[in-house]
Amino acid sequence: MLNFVLMGAGRIGKMHAQNIFLHPNCNLSFVYDVNQESATDLANKYNSKVASSAEEAISSKETDVVFIASATPTHINFITKAAQSGKAIFCEKPSEFDIEKVNQCLKEVKNYDVPIQIGFNRRFDNSHRKVKLAKENGEIGELEMVIISSRDPEPPGLDYLKVAGGFFRDTTIHDFDLSRFILGEDQIVEVTAYGSQLISQECKDLGDHDTAMFIMKSQKGVLIHINNSRRAVYGYDQRVEVFGSKGMMISNNQSVTSVEKFDDKSTYAKDPIHFFFIERYDQAYKDQLDAFVKIVINKEKPSVTFEDGRNALILANAAYESFETGKSVRVDYK
Amino acid sequence: MLNFVLMGAGRIGKMHAQNIFLHPNCNLSFVYDVNQESATDLANKYNSKVASSAEEAISSKETDVVFIASATPTHINFITKAAQSGKAIFCEKPSEFDIEKVNQCLKEVKNYDVPIQIGFNRRFDNSHRKVKLAKENGEIGELEMVIISSRDPEPPGLDYLKVAGGFFRDTTIHDFDLSRFILGEDQIVEVTAYGSQLISQECKDLGDHDTAMFIMKSQKGVLIHINNSRRAVYGYDQRVEVFGSKGMMISNNQSVTSVEKFDDKSTYAKDPIHFFFIERYDQAYKDQLDAFVKIVINKEKPSVTFEDGRNALILANAAYESFETGKSVRVDYK
Amino acid sequence: MLNFVLMGAGRIGKMHAQNIFLHPNCNLSFVYDVNQESATDLANKYNSKVASSAEEAISSKETDVVFIASATPTHINFITKAAQSGKAIFCEKPSEFDIEKVNQCLKEVKNYDVPIQIGFNRRFDNSHRKVKLAKENGEIGELEMVIISSRDPEPPGLDYLKVAGGFFRDTTIHDFDLSRFILGEDQIVEVTAYGSQLISQECKDLGDHDTAMFIMKSQKGVLIHINNSRRAVYGYDQRVEVFGSKGMMISNNQSVTSVEKFDDKSTYAKDPIHFFFIERYDQAYKDQLDAFVKIVINKEKPSVTFEDGRNALILANAAYESFETGKSVRVDYK
Amino acid sequence: MLNFVLMGAGRIGKMHAQNIFLHPNCNLSFVYDVNQESATDLANKYNSKVASSAEEAISSKETDVVFIASATPTHINFITKAAQSGKAIFCEKPSEFDIEKVNQCLKEVKNYDVPIQIGFNRRFDNSHRKVKLAKENGEIGELEMVIISSRDPEPPGLDYLKVAGGFFRDTTIHDFDLSRFILGEDQIVEVTAYGSQLISQECKDLGDHDTAMFIMKSQKGVLIHINNSRRAVYGYDQRVEVFGSKGMMISNNQSVTSVEKFDDKSTYAKDPIHFFFIERYDQAYKDQLDAFVKIVINKEKPSVTFEDGRNALILANAAYESFETGKSVRVDYK
């Protein structure tokens, strides 16, 4: 039984708490949140203790795993402390917006032999995995193009936007990682980014984007397109298309039911797709936790590493450079 | 170039006239209709002559083909005369409602070596054919079940209903024939019919049905289900499903466009399907004519014979017997 | 917290055990099975006790709920005992094959005011529910036809077949209940059944069917079709179609992923659908338990009653009468 | 009746010849091709004359329309001559690769008041039109993104590649035009292009691309993505997606049949989509001709003008500039 400290009792923290609680090998021992009330509510729900301080919970002898689902600016600090305490670490994406801090942290944690897994949950979605596998096992032949459509159902509030690090680092970072996941060994070497302000006045006020498109190119010449929006009224649009010399595979959207309606206006009409990530990636979040638990128990290496988090951030930063200069940017992973 | 006499200038006659006109091996030489005005309009449109009498047109030396698309009660008479004149014959389904008359006519026309093709257009639909082929070539393994959903977009008017011979003989007859087409050598031996009056007051007044379901069984034990309605508000619903030991194949409905709509109410919504048979079976009607022209020119046997028309009528009659007696009826093809 | 006794530790018992274990208001206190080893294994997995006898577990003061997932012949006995002990009862379908025993039991349990819910799990499937709701709320207008396709992925073994009560009572019973669920107040009054032996030599040897079709008619004239097979190689085929004056709604099949494949042979190809009921109705089984727990806690009436189980059995019996007599059978619910 | 001169008796010329022949208001009076044999074959098939020279046919008094479907380098010359002869002109895309020649021609033809329509056939496809209309009538709200996937089934031969003007000018030009068609008044102002050589050795040898991606931005900030490939093994992939504040509409691919196959490997599998443009855009080519005939007869302005051809070429040229400089290029329409 692994004892978990959960950092963060917000929306995503709540979901993780439930998954930890239900997992046969996990015990939620501590919940920490700057908002004591949120921490208390969540701890009570799952028979956990409220941590009076992050440090106390992290360093507790009882603790096996530090599970970080707090605000992004706290991530690096918690990762470092957890590593120093010799705990296994799971950290929600993005690990941090400042590449310098990431580099420093990376250097520091290398001194401690602890597993660190980054929360790129989409890698664990059964449908996206199947598409990745089709590339791996040659089912679609040589990979030539990847097209990712990734759109949120509605823009976040101003408070979130202010600290979210910008559209490319907060949202597209998932798609950068998914692109890397699909490409495998073949590295992305070039990025072009376009951004627009078409939806949210608050985004505009902050100088942030709500609509964006990207093209990337890999070492082998594979072309990757990503498009993002902060508002798809039909739900959380999540599609991944891989195209190669032997065919194409699409991980398409998922409706809540399998009902199709026919009337005098339309036919084969399905329900709106899942509203947002918690519903859409339910299976992925559970399998992500399960994979993490297995690597901790079996002392293996995580499949999604801190370096993966760093590389996705590097792509986001290159995208910003492209947007600002109007140029295609060569990606420097050093 | 084959010279055609078209009997009947109504809705379906008009469609056939156009197809005959556009076919490279056909010439529409005469149009006949009891309504002289209709005949004249159609003849003018395609540079044909108006036949002053059916007899004149049929017996004209110039005439190669008598194409019968007039009201059902006229069919047997026109078939007989055309056969006596040695002309090739195409006759719209159903050939006649009275099995005695059909038997007599069959006896008579056997004296004349002329090709007679019955207008079971659905046999020529590319999708239905593919399903039939899948059964033939073993792609679905041994056939076990057939399910046909066949629904009109709206009930016909009272005038039509009065002379249409009843729902099973006018509408289901297509599905009886399609079932026979799919089964091939394996004969239908048993029929059960259910009818309901749920939609049309006019149907009810005439003692006719507007909703019906059937089960049939073949010699080999294959079970066949047909369901019919006189009103599907989403369009002309035409689905054929074959199920066997190796899988299933469905000939599904067809939208006018390939557009899919996503909004806050529904997703993947397509347009209504084709309104009715003229739109839905456009390709089938053209290929049906083409197949007929080929067998006439090459002096071959039609793939859809007068006997096929008779057998479908026998099934319809058995269905009425089942409905009236509340019993499963053994089919007697003699 | 409700204390459950689980009767039966077979395939479906195992699934129920897990759901009971995970439900926040449930405690699995006893497991009983004639096979002591199975009972012990399951009890160990979920920290339950093994009941040395059914009676002991049922009558234990601790016990709140008797959950019956044992072989069908044991159901009536367990139901009766549980009722006499004043316990809430959940019983897997079918409750019993012999209508006399059902009637007797019904009479007996009426003396005890305990809730009895029958395990017609499909009523709790989100997609089927949506179709039922569309009928209820008028979204499809006046109901005119219902079409249920319900096919197992593979035939059961001989041991199961011998005690399963026949295809109509074991398998179609779900579809009879689903038909009743959709129809609501409107009662089924007439049944016709066709059966065939096309797949399984073991079925044939036992005189059982592996392929079947049904038509039923309701008081209001609604026509219902059911088709069943013991083997659909593409998975557990579960489709429900309701058709009415304003349109149609189909609860279609569900693939494990939302992946679509395109190659030189086919396009838009999805994965096989769920293998069987445990995967396909995962959500339904969980919601069924949850609904049952709520009615027990709130002392309400179950939405799926013992009478529902009896009525489905009456339809199955009428179907057998139709098959044997070759007639449409009037249903007698008395 | 309009008398047509058809310039070019190649693959696309043959298709146009048939459409002209079948159109009730058109007469194919002359066929011209540098390859006399091709011209003769086609002329014989449709009872036309073979033009001994392009000039003779164009300037003939009899000629109403010059329909140009010959090799691209001949287009400007034929347009100019036809304009000077006062004939109505239909010209296949692209009108010419050299923008200087296009500009000069544009200047010249302005002296003659003749209608010139460019063959951007996709504008006339019913599904693409519906998507355009959804943007026009506000059905998808404010337009925010357009995504066009446009892939050929197989690369052309070396001979064609040598004179085709490059991937962006030969193939993407359709997608540039389609983007402009959808945007309407809102002008494309910025272009980024990526190209890859992944498929065809012949393309590589010629320095041409076989895989390409584009992002464009409009005046209003709408983002447009195009992806192209010279080889989709599943057929001619033609998808257009428009995304806006009220939803999304996709013009999806079209199979030859509506058949869906289910076996132990896959479910809902459709046939390969249409092989190539002649099959896929059959309806569009016919309606394109019909629209042209109407504007000629009614002396109206074409909906697809010579300027549209020029603007698409300008976008292709900007794309090449982007590819060569690695920069986002501002489009200059002057």
C-alpha cells in the first residue's frame, strides 16, 4: 500500500483524490492546499489527514508518494523537496513555465534517485494510445503527417488566465507532448505558430490567445499540425489523426451515449461530446495513476518523465518565439 | 438503337423517360397515357410521338421495347399484347395483384420468346448489391438472418391507395423480392405478417395498413424480418442487414451531402436522407435500364423475371393470409 | 451502510461483488456459493466472510440486503427466505422458469413488506434509457415501432445450456423486458416467435434454438420486433430502435475506443464492439446497484419489480406457445 | 443552344466533353488537341468536328464558348484569343503559373466584354457549398478556423510533374481557392508553408514536394490550415471543416456505397472513398458547367472569375516564398 500526499484540492486535485482512494494499492494519507477549507473537505471525504504544511506532509516518514496537483508556480518547489525527501513524485503538467527553473530543478533532482512522472494524461487514453501503437507497429506504414485538433469547451476565468502561463504553455503543451509521444524517436526540429484573439475579451486584455494553429517538422520530415481553441460549443474536442504510407488512423471524439437521432431536420445526430477533460479522460487518468503505481512498486522508470515535461515546454517556448518573430524556429533542446 | 414505347407518363414514367432519353442505345419513340395531356407534355420534352392508342404503339414495326410504367391494372394486358407483337418488355412492379391473372398471362407469354423484366429496381442499387454479393461470395459466412427496414417518407393520397392493392402488395412487395434476391437459391417457405393502422386515417378508412412487420423463414432455416411504415419524417428509410457466421453487412441510408454538423445540441448530425425513391434509387434505376438494354441487345435472359414478380406476389398473398388467420403460413409457389 | 449477502460467486457474482465493494453505501459482509472455494476466493478479495449456509447468511441480524446471483433454480427459494427474514432483495433475472412457482412465491412475499428488485440491467444503460426517455417525453412523437437486435458473441457451453431454461427464457427475456420498459403503460398483447438451429450443435442436440425472431403487438397497435443470435463474431450486438410520428432514435453499439481506420481495403473502420455484457453494461450494472441502494435507504419502491420479472417470463412462455403452434398468441398476464 | 469548342482531349477533357454533350443547352461543335488522334476519337464519340487548328475553332462564327481543358502553358494564349474573338470562356485551373503573364492577360481581356470562368470545381460540390453557406448564414456563428485536408490517391507521373508548376501551384491552388471561397469578403493576408519529400522519388528528383502543410491568417484573424499529400492509399481524401462561435461543420468524405461491414476484426467499416476527382466531383463538374451555361445565356458575371484564379496563384507564390525564406509572408494582391 502506497501512502499518498496530495498537493492541491482544486478541481483536478479532487478527481485525483478519488482515483487514489479507489486504487487498491493506494492510500490517501495527506491532503494539502493553501486553502485550508478545500483541503479539509477533501480529506474528510476520503478519510485522510489535512497537512498543516506542505513540508510536514512531504517529509513524513509515512509518505511514499508526493502527488502534485497544485498551482503551477508551486510545482518546482514541491518536486525539489519531495526528491530531497526521497519520495516518488507525480506532477501535473506543466511542471513550470520558466525553462531556467526547470533546468535547475532537473540538475538538482538528478542527485536523488526518485521516479518523477509528469501528468500528460492523454498518453494514457485508449484511443490515442491505439493511434500511437498503429504508428509503432507499422499499421499505417511510414508516418507522414499528424493532425491534432484540441479545443476546450469554454475559456477559463480571468484568475486562471493570469497565472496560466499563456495559451501555448498551458493548453498546447498537451498537444506538443502528444506529438512527441506519437513521433517516438523522431525528434521535432522546427516550429511555426499562429495565434488569434477572436473569442475572449479577457484573453485579449491579457495579451493572450484564444485561437491558435501550429506546424512542426520532424527530423525525418514528418509534418505535424495542431489547432487549438478556447471555445468549442459542442464540447471538449479532442481528435488525433496519423497519416502514413499505408493509411490513416483517427482517434475521434466520444459522445456520452451511443444514441443517434433522426428527425425532419437531421439524421444520425449524436449527443454533444464530453464536456471537458475530467469526463473525457476519465479512463486515461485512472490508467495513468495505475501505470505510475506500478513503476513505483516495481522500481521502474516512468514512461512520461520530467524531461518530457521539459521538452514540451521547450516546444511551447519555440512556438512563442515563432509567433513573435514571424519565423519558423529551429528547436534547441539543450 | 432500341426504339421504346413508354406506357404511362406519371411520376415514375417521367423518370424512366429521362433515363431512356439519356441512354446511348435507346430512343424514346412513343409515349402513351390515358391522360393525353400528360403524354403530350412528356413526348414533347423528349422529341417523341404521342401514341393515339396503346395498341398502335405496341404493334408498330418501329417499336423494339414496350416499357410499362402505367397503373398496375393495365400491366397484364400490355404485357400480353407486347408479347404477342414480339416486343421486349419491361414492366414496373407489381405486375398485377390477382395471382390468377398472373398465372394466365405467364402461360400465354410462354408462347412468345420475348424477354420480360420486372422493375424491382432495388436489386440494382450498388449498396444492396454489395450486401447480396457478400452473401454470395461467403464474406459474411453462412447466412443466418436478414433484416430489412423499408419506410416511405409520407403516405400516398386516397386515389392511389384505392387502386394500390394494399400495403403488402404495393410496398412490401419490394422487400419480399429483395429478400428473395439475397437468399438466392434458398427458398422462403413460411411467412407471418402483422399490420397496424397508426398513421393515416385514409388507410384506416380503406381497411389498409400503414405500419407492418413480417417474419419469414427459408428452407435452410434463415430468418428474415421486414418492417414497413408509410411515414418516416426523416426521409425514405431503406436499410438492409445481412448477418451470418462470419459477420454482418448493412446497406445503410444515404444523405444528400456528406456534411456533419456540431453545435451545442448535437454532434455528427447529417442532413435528412433522400426524400423518396426517385432520388434514393437514381443510380439503381439507371443501371436497371442499362442491364435491360444489354439483355435485349445480346438476346440474354433478364436477371429479374416475370416469375420473380409472381413469386413476390405469392409472398404478399401469403402475408395477407397470415394476417387474417393469425397463423404462420406455408408458402405455396405452385 | 448496508450489509450485503451475495448469493453466487460465479462470473456475474464476481462483478456484482466488486460493484458492491466499491459503492460508498455498501458493505459486502457475506459471500455464499455451493462451491465453497469460489465463495472463499471472492470473500477474501473483498474482506468478506464466507457463509457456511445460505440460511445463516440470509437470516443474520447484520444482513440488510440479500443479493441473489446464483443459479436460476435457487432464486425462488432465496427470495422467499430473504422476504421471510425481512431483508431487501435484489435478484438476477430470470427469477425462475416455472410460472407456477413464480406465482406462488409472489403470493408468499406479499405478506412481507420488503423491496424486491429484478436484475434487468439494460434498463439502466444510459443509451437505452435515453431512447426510453425520447418515447416518454414525446421527442419521437407517438411510438409506432420498436426494433431490438440482441446477439451474444458466442454460444454458452453445454452445462449452462442444460439449465438455462431455453433461448427465449434465458436470453430473449431481457428483450421482452426492454420492450415492456420502452412501452411503459401500453401493454403487449400478442406474440409470434420463430426459432432456428443454425449455429450450435449443442443447442440442436438439446432441442434449443440459437437464432430467433419475434413480433409483438401492443394494446395501442405498436409493433415490436426482436431478433436474437447466440453468435455475432463482431461482439455483443445490442441495438434498440424506437420509431414514431416525429422521428427515430437508435441506441447503437459501442466500441471500446473511438478509433477509425482507413486503408486500401476499408475506411472509417472501428474496433470490434464490447465483447459481452460485463464490458458493455458496466455503467448499467453500477447504476442499477446505485438505484437499488437508494430505494432501500429511502424505503421506496423499486423501478424494476418482481412483477416485471413475472411479466417477462409470461411473454417468453407465450413465445414458446407461438413457436410450437405456429400461431400468434394472445398474452394472458393473469 | 451554345456551341462549344473544347480545347484538350485528355482525361479531364473527356469528362468535360461528356458533360457538355449531355447538357440540354450545349452542343459540342469542335474538339481540338495537339494530339490529333485523341481529338478525333473524342470528336467521333460525340458527333463533333475535329478542329484543324485552335485558331480556326476559336474564331469560327459558329462558336459561342471556348472551353479550355488543355495543358496549363496553353491557357493564357487560348484565353486571349477567345476574348479577342468575343467568345465566352471557361478555363481549367490553374490559368497559368507565371503571375506576370496572368497580369498581362488580365489587362488585355479587360478590353473585351466576355465572361471568363475558372474551373475551381470544388466550389460547386454540394457538401463544400453547404459548409460555405453555414458560414454565410451564421449557422456556425463567427468563423474562427478553417481546416482543409486534401490528399490525392497517388502521385502523378514524371511527365505531368515536370510541367505541373509545383505542388503548391498545381494541387494546393484548389485549397487556396476553397479557403478564399469560404472566407468570402474577409481577405487572406498571411501565409506560412511547409513542404516535405516523403513519398515520391520523382518528386524529390525534381525538387518538388509530395507532402505539405500551410497556415494562413485572414484580415479578421481567422486561421486556416491546409494539409496536402500526393498519396492517400484509402482514396481521394477531401475534407473541409469550418469552426465558429456557434459550432462546427465538416464536409466529410464520400464512399461509393453506404455499406458498413462488421467482422471479428473491425466494425462499421465502409468502402474506400472515391478514387479521384472525376468520381468524387462528378456532381460538382456538372453543376459547374450548368452555372457557366446560365451566366453565358443570361449575360451575367461568373461566380468564379479570372481574378479568383489570379488570387489563388498569388497565394501559391506567397507559399513558395514562405517555404524558401522560413518566414510568414504577407500577401500582396496588387
